[in-house]
Amino acid sequence: MIWNLGSINADNFYEVPHLPGPGETLAATHFRQGLGGKGANMSVAAARAGARVMHIGAVGRDGGWARNRLLEFGVEVTHVAQVAAPTGHANICVDPAGENVITLMPGANLEIDSRMIGAALAEASPGDLLLMQNETSGQPFAARTARTLGMRVIYAAAPFDAAAVEALLPDLDILVLNRIEAAQLEDVTGRKLADLGVADVVVTLGAEGCRWLSKDDERALPAYPVTPVDTTGAGDTFTGYLVAGLERGLPMEEALDLALRAGALMVTRAGTADVIPDLKEIQDHDFGS
């Protein structure tokens, strides 16, 4: 089973003719709202990949709709608490090429405390997987608790903060980050990724695929070529499918290939959690290989 300590947001999408510059007022051509947050996206992706997922998180009094949406996608929400702070939200500008800029308000995501996390993980079993991102509070406590319980700990290091990653390194089994985050982490720590002490490090490379560094090897896996419409949520979809593949017992390379297929199909769609493809769609899709 996957336990995901993750953010839950309302994603507000604004389609714009180009990404706004400093001081620029820009009229959007279209607006839509959906479920988002890196945590929610990854929970939905893992659930749509066929895994059993328990989300650990928080929403405000205005967040009942988000909790219901997670349920609709097959995510278990027993440990999604209601708190006084407003539900987190993100304002996302997307240009015609599919690139985006995002302004994030964390809200309830930073109100998650050790009591909430402890109550959830008390129900976990050895061998279960704990997934986390850097959009909530409580990550160090959750990682230490999970290790004590014999769980496998996976961290998607976004939004990137080197100090947050360094604090978690001793308790991580898998670290997922993009190429910019990887370079920043190497600069801050003075160590190569292979020397961080993490069993598996995955570096996502966008249209170039990903790198996988294990204790004994390093491999490059190419991306599946597609025409992008919207890159928002593609990385979250990749990580959710990767973790789901591992939960199903796939070897790392096969889980990475599944994740690359999911991420490729995701960028052909506009939206986040609401448009994450399910496993059958990925299995049925002709990727030209």
C-alpha cells in the first residue's frame, strides 16, 4: 500500500497568449478550475495506475469538494483532516506551447502535524511505501516514523529546497528530482548524486526521459515522443506511476518505463489531476515503439 503525505490544492488555470513578465498585466483567454497539488496529483496517478493509496493531508472548511474528488479517483481519504486554514490553491498561467508559471498558496497543507501523521502511519505495515513532496509540513517526522516501521520512503524533491532534502537524505530509499534540482543539490552538498547515500536516485529530464542512478549502475531511459499541450502535472504523474509500479512489484527499470509512458500521455492533455490517464489508457496507447 502507498501512504502519501501530500498537498491538496485547487488549481486555477489561466490560458494566456504568453507567460507574463515583471509588472505586466495580461488578459487570460480561458479559465478553468480543478483538483491539484503535487500530493493530490501523485495520489490520483498512483490510484489510476492500480495501486491502493491512502492520502495523508489537510483541507480547509472550503475543501470538501477536493476530498470528494480524491474519493472519486479511488484515493482513500480517511486521513485527510479538516483544519481552520483555507484549502491550498495554485494560480497557473499556461502559454500556447504548454509551458507554465505557477503561484502557490500553501494554506491547509502546512497545518499537518505529527499527531495526524502518526495516527495515519500507525495503520501502515512493514513493506508499505511512504511518498512525500515538499508542499506540506511534517516530512522529517513522517520519514523517521516510516523507517522505524520498516516502510520504504520515497521523496519527490519539489518545490525544491536543498535544506529540506538534506534533512531527509538519511531516511530515503528513493529520491526523485529534475535536472535543475539535481545540479542545485550537488552544488549545496558538494557531493555527486551517486554519493548521497540514497539507494535509487531518479532525475527527470522532460522530453529527454530520465536518468536512474542506483548503487551499482547509472542508466538513461529515453522519453516517448509526443506533441505537448500542457506540461503541468506531468512530473507528478511520472512519480505517481513510478511508485505504483514499485508497489505492484515491478523492477525499477520497468516501473520507470511505465512512468515515462504515463508522463508522455499526460502532456498531451490540458489539466492536472482531473486528466491523469489510467493504466488501461496507457496500455492501449500506441507510443510508436
